[in-house]
Amino acid sequence: MKLPFPSRIFSISKAPASGFTLIEMVISAALMAMILAAAYLCLSSGLRSQKLIESRADIVQGARVAISMMSADLRGARPLSKDIAFLGMQRMLEDVEADNLDFGTGNYTPKRRGESDFCEVSYFVSPDPKSGQLALWRRRDPTPDDEPLSGGSREEILRGVRGLRFEYYDGLDWYDDWGDPSGKNKAQTSLRLEPNLEGMPEAVRITLSVGSTRDKEQAEPPMVFQTVCRLTLAGLANAAGDSPDESPDTTAPQNQNQPTGATP
């Protein structure tokens, strides 16, 4: 039996394969490159910001500790010696302000037998022996002697100092320096009024500039900290220094021949 021959012949053809054209591939690669570049920039910026924040946090913490130490010593300030009550001098290290400050303080806990709570204190800026960077130092001597500006031991307080300035207030004006290191202020100023050469100031203004100690971040601008500290015992010390025995007797001698209460 013969099968009927189909009247129509169907041709089966394969559908064309789907894919990306060359232009689509180029556009996709360009968009992917832009996305990766933007992600890298965001990540890099975030890492730089994190390092900067950490560095700034270290600076703020170190400066806060240094200012707290100076303020605590100044609040308990006392006359340094008989000839030098309080000494603050301007000083420059190349182009950096590096003022010196010397005074006595009661902010000290005795550690050895024979010591009291009085201690000679100095604050100054000097290069660090290891790194060579400027650092804030404190000198303390709990055994007073005839050399109030030397002796004792010193300790490093803060590195990365870019400037240290002290200003002194006598109740009316601010001065850039205070005291006379020679201790001859009374003889030299007997005929002129210079209140910043003797006694103790009522307040001290501290301006501290600190930068990063990391080599890659030293180009960053320094952070500036400022505070005003009042000397609690300044009034008592100045009143004790102005003893009546040192002032000349300006009272005219009374004529013994003149009766008391008579009008000349």
C-alpha cells in the first residue's frame, strides 16, 4: 500500500543565534570601567578621610592632655624664688614660636622623703632626639636651690608642635613676656611703671599649634588650640611681695616745737 505523497513540502530552518554586537560590547565595557573607577575613587577617598580623622583625633587628644597639664600647674602657681617670682620669655626656633615659661607650683605629689608639694616647673619647646621633630617638654625640680631655672628632670609632653605662645595678663593689659631673668627689676624700674617685670600675672593665655607627626601628613595645616588659665594664688603672692618694709617712708617728720593740731 502506497502512502499518499504530501502535497506540501515543509522546509525546517534554524533560528539565528542571539548575542551582543561589537558596539554593545564596547559600550558595556566602557560603563563597567566607569563604575569601577567611581568605586575606587570612593573607596580611596574614604580611606584617606579615615587616616586624616585618626590623625586629627590623635592631635586633639595630645593637645588636650598638654593644655590640661599646663593649666593645672598654672592654677597652683607660686613664686619661683625670692628674686624671680614668675618668668615668661619669648623665643623663636627658626621660624617657629617657642616661648619659655618658668614658675613654681603646688601641683606636685611628693615622691621622696624630704620633698614638699612645691616644685619648680618649666615648659619649653625643643627638638625630639630621635625624630628631630619639635616637641613640648616639661622640667620639674622638687628640690629648690639657688638655681631655679635649671636642675631636676624633664619629660616629653607632646610631639609635632608647630608653635607655642604665652601671653600674660596683669588685670588691665596683655603682655608678650613677663619677669626679669636677672632678678634686678626693682632697681631698674624704680622710676618707671612696668607691671610685667615683677610679681605674678593674674592670667596666662596659652596658644598651642600642633601638626601631624606622620611624614605623609606633615603638609597638612596645623590645628590651633587656645585657652586662658587664671592663677589662683597670684593676688596673695603679689600682696605678700609688696611688703611695707620695702616701700620708702614718705611721711614728713613732725616739728617737735609745733604743738599738735596747730596750724602752721
